[in-house]
Amino acid sequence: MYSEKYTGTKRDRPKLNEMIQVLSANDELIVTKLNCRSRSVQQGTTLISELQERDIVVNILNMGRIDKWLLCQRSKQNKENE
């Protein structure tokens, strides 16, 4: 289990980076909210895509398991709302 406190302006995330390094194929990453892992929707989407490319399951508790289809849909919705 990893825990990290940070402010919205902090870019360096040592615990997040450490956690990402140790994840391997078929692992499942569980976080409470997407904003707990990223500073922007685009940053979060990019990170989730990178993890999925490594066959890591992403489960965001207030959204559920994120698969590639759902990620594409959310990305499209965000672009439409901008």
C-alpha cells in the first residue's frame, strides 16, 4: 500500500513514481479518485493508458474499473465539454 500527501502545485510525486515502477502485468492499481493520482484529466488519462499498455488493471473507486473503451469515452466527453 502506498500513501502520499501533496499539494496541487507539487509536480514531483516520489511515492507515485515508486508505485508505478513496481507494478507488473496483471496487477490491479486501486485508487480512491482519479484526482488523487494526477493533476489534470489529460495527465490521468495518459497514466492510465500507459498502465493499460503494461496490462495493469486500473480501478478508481468512485468510477470503477477503467478499461480502454471507457477511457476513450471519457476523453471524448472531456474534449466536448471544453
